[in-house]
Amino acid sequence: MTDLVTVSDEGPVRIVRMNRPEKKNALTMAMYDAMADAIETAGNSGVRCLLIAGHPSAFCAGNDIGDFLAAASQGGALGAPILRFLYALARCELPLVAAVRGNAIGVGTTLLLHCDHVVAAHDARFATPFVGLGLVPEAASSLIAPRLMGQAHAFSLLVMGRPLAADEAKAAGLVNTVVASDAVEAEAMKAAAEIAALPPQGVLASRRLMRGAPDEIIARIDQEAEQFKTRLQSTEAQAAFTAFMMRKRS
């Protein structure tokens, strides 16, 4: 377990917190593994609900750029820790709540598509700049987002890369509740505690009916990963990453 992800159980609620604020919670491979482990082991610990949180300054800035570049140099694979985390989200049978403050970029947004209840700060911002980097969406977002938001909203977010403000994300169905930034975690914990207090087998059965078998989601994660691998090796992606790194250095 890396200290860049902290895991704590508060009664029946497990809080999984991304804790790399100096990098705006950009996710490393070790962080993906730690988050996957926290999700995978929750069902055997008496936990009834999971809460994913970040830092007041940023929820998640997406993948660590260093890991991206390393993946590109090693054949473009998405990476076993990333896939493990995405599979854990798809297969998780406990309800997932998210507390979003600051920016949710890339996987910071797409992981929310797997959550059952999302609380966001009024100044939170959601964006998925995959295509602008010559890549494709991931985390089965190409399947879930059109179903949740409709084709037009999903295309704007996933392909055009247009960001969503918190109120827009709520209107699109990505977010349940928008509150002041300093109230986000309390509101998210309130929702998680409310869910955890419900009859657990009733919650499990109802959630299974609503979400269906995870097979379709897993298949789309794999399909996206193959496309991601191909795109990461493309001249478009390599040019986009070069330009991105030059902008960071200037």
C-alpha cells in the first residue's frame, strides 16, 4: 500500500483517498494498485459502502504523465495496475460514492461513471482530454457515458474534450448533488452512511438488477485498452505528447 492512497474504515464506510496533492492527484501505477486493493478487499471486511475522495485542491488530474510516456516507450500498453483498478470498479458489488473537489480530469472523470452517488463542489470541473492527446476514452466510458448522458453530451465530453462545470455535470447525470466545497465530504459521508444503513442484501440485489452483469463493461474496458495501446504509438499521440511536454516546460 502506497501512502499516496490512504484507506480508512469509518464504521461501515470505507474511505479511499487519493493523497498526492502536490501533483493534483495524478495517478501512478502504485496508486492504481492501492485503490484496486482497497476496493477488492472491502467485501470481506464488513464494509457496506465505499467512498472515493481526493484533496480539497484537486480530485484527480488523471494519469501521471511520466507513466504515460513510459507506457509509450514500452509498446503502448495501458498497464496491468490500471486495468486491475478498472476491473475492480466494474466488478465492485458494494455501492460507490465519490466526493469531488477541484478538477476531475481523464480517469478522474471516467471513474465517476462507475459510481452510484457523486457529490461535487460548486466549482468542480470535469474533463476528458483523451482525443486531444491522440488517444481514446477508457474505463468503459465510451459505453457508459452515452447511456448515462446521451450521445450528444457524451460526444462533447469524450471526443470534443469540452469540460463540464459542476451544475452542467449534474444536469447531464454525472453528478447527484452540488454543494459548497467545504461541505462536499460531509455530504458524501452522509449519503454513504445512508446507503450503508439500508438492508445490505436488498441493496446488493437491487444494484445487480440496475447495473447488470459486469461482462459487457469488462469487454469494453478491454476493447478500449487495445485501441488505447494502438493510439499511444500513433504519430498523432506522439506529437500531442511532445507539444504537451513543451507547454509544461515553458
